[in-house]
Amino acid sequence: MDFFDDDDQDEKMPVYDPIRREHLWVLLAAFRVDPTVVHPDNAQLLTNEDLLNTAGPGCYYCEIEWRDQALAMAPCTGPDD
Ligand SMILES: [Zn+2]
């Protein structure tokens, strides 16, 4: 299994709607975890103390970084594919 390209990770992501053209703003976070005490499905052990880095917010569909409210309200161009 390729850890970062697991197809199951996409199951909760809403599908882009080309009629509504709404961005899906997301923030990525990296936490330090001890694999001997934490299971990937148990987010309760992800504490602020273990937060190492964040990226975004950015749109999951068009991959543009959030800059201001005007951009947030502009129509999303959707994914490239
Ligand atoms: Zn977008």
C-alpha cells in the first residue's frame, strides 16, 4: 500500500460540482505521532503539542491558495483533469 496515495483517503471528499462552482477550502496539518500508541483512525491523540506544521488554507479542487474574501467568493475553476 502506498501510504499517501491510498484511494480510501478520498472517500470523504465531496465531488466538485461544476454548477455551483464552490471552492472546498482545506488546511493540511502534520502531527508527530508515536506509532506504538496511536492508530491512524484515532485522531483524539493528535494534540496541539504534537502539531508540527500546517499548509493552507487552499482549495482542494483548483489548488489555489486562499488570499482574501474576494477570492473565497469567486467561482472555483475546479480540478484540472
Ligand atoms: Zn477552488
